[in-house]
Amino acid sequence: MMKFFKIIPLLLFLLFGCTPGTRGTEKQQKLVIFPSPPDTARIQYLTSFSSSKDIVGEQSIFSKYVMGEETPKNIQKPYGITVRNKRIYICDSMLPGLEIIDLEKNTFDYFTPDGLGELKKPINCFVTANGDIFVADAERRQIVAFSALGNFTFVLGDGKSGKPTDVTVFDEKIWVCDLQLHKIIVFDKNTREELYSFPEAHKKEAAYLFMPTNVTIADGIVYVTDTGSSSVKKYQLDGTYLGEVGGRGNRIGSFVRPKGLAVDHNGNLYVVDAAFENVQIFNQDNQALMYFGGTYKGPGYMWLPAAVAIDYEHVDYFKKYVHHFFDLQYLIFVSNQYGPDKVSVYGFVSPKSGLSAK
């Protein structure tokens, strides 16, 4: 009987002694903030993840003994990121498919549908409030749609003409960014009929899209990354041209290879530049405010970044990473196609009253 009671604590230790945890909880990481002192910090690097181990933690000794050692699921070459309904959706062109991280359940799963929904080269995706998933697949040359349960529902495009690289859903319409057709194509979400496209412009006109790669809509403005002109172009919902942000150059406020973009609740525009390997922030007057990131030299920096996503709904899941000098306002996710930190998470922060962030 005594042997039995001695074995029980050992089993409990093996079972729970190496319980999965979230990355960064065991050791304190170096504080990385932008801009650096003496300027007031606005962005703090919080954490990053590159595989299932960073989400579910290390496998316990007991689990390895009973179930065998599990092979971690890795993020391979991420591009687009969408954060919705307590989940992070990552388009991975090398998978090919999506990684889906459930923040509430602490799970990491591959989404690699087959049959009519098979993905070839997913670049960007959009998830609606009810969980429907729209994927821009550059190799299929189609937008591939799925229900919230992951079931294939329909495609947009004939698979022969055009090359969709991004998609968003707004005002009961599906907005598709097409690199090869040099347009934004707008479809009715319910009938899936094409409604109109824009811009109707010549190459010599400012409104023309040379190489549109990303699209987002905020406050009635359609923002389109035109990698071909190294700028972000703005349009009204009907396609009327409003102007551009940035332009080709090597100083802050200009771009070399702009890609992903996002807009915060204050109307500030965030733009990834794969060449500068940073994210620049612009106000509503198209003025550059600051940048964060830079060529990789450790966590918090970037390695061929591709996409940026802003999220206000899941702040509580990341508060534990915030330095005690700061209050966390919202989250910024950035994908890196290379390097050890495939998805980095930053926080837009404000200094607490009476504290210095030096």
C-alpha cells in the first residue's frame, strides 16, 4: 500500500510538472520599444510565435511516455493575418493552407481543405463576424470561400484570368484586389455577381494601379497597396481616386516594397515595407508619424515582413507581456516570411501617469 501512495505523487509530477504554457511566461524577455528614449514609447514588442509549441507549450514527460513524442506544427511561410472571434488566421503559402490559433482554447491547427476547396497558394484572407472565411489564392487565381465550420462554399473567378492577391468584405460586397488585372473588383456578396471595378485609368494617370497587392477599407475609404508605384492609393467606395500615401524613396514617409496595410480606429494607416523591413504609421493627412521594426537583430525586429493586422478585441490575452510602465491600447500583428519569429505581436501603448519609460 505504501508503494502505491509513493507512486501517485510521481505520476502527478510527470503529468502536470511540465504542463503546457504560453511562450514568455517562464522568463523575462528584453524590453523592445519604439521609438527609443528619450522619445515617448508608443509600440512595445510583446511576443512572437512560429510553431504549435509556442501556443500549447512543451509536451509533458507523461504525455510523451503514454502518447509518444508529438511533432510540432510549424508556421512555414506566412503572409496574410486576420484576427477574429478569438482566433488568429494565418495564410501560409508553403503549407499550403492556413494556421488557425484559438486564443481561448490554446490550440494550433492546420486548415488544409481538399476537394473543391483545396488551396494552392493562399496569400491573404478575410474572416467575417459569423466566421465565414474568404481566401485569395494566387495560384488558383480565385477567391475560395468557406463556412465558419470550414466547409467549402464557392469560388470567385474562372481560374484563368486575373491573379487575386487580397480580399475583404464590406457593406455586403466582396472586394478583390487583382494584381494581373490592375484593379479592385467588387462583387455582390449574396449573388456573387460582379458589380463594378476600378480604377478606369491609363498608366500615365495617378489613379492607375501598377501592381496592387493588398486592400483594406476603413471609414468609407478603400486603401490599396500599389507595390508597382511604391505607394498606397486611396479611393472612395465608388472608385473615385483620392490620392496616394508615400512614394518611391529611401526615407521615412516613402517606400520601396510596400505590402500589407491596416487602419486603426483613429484613422492612422499602418504599412509594411518588405525592403525596409519595418512598419510605417501615417495620419489621416498622409504624414508619416513613426515606424517600428527594422532589419532582424532579435525579437521585435522583422525579416521580410508581409502583412499587418490591428486588433482591439483580444487585448486581454496579451496583457501579461506588457511592461508595468505602460497601458495597452490595442494589438498589432506582423507576419515575417523568414527568420525565427514568424508572427510577431506588438502593443500600441501609452505611459502610465507619473512613470518614466527610460
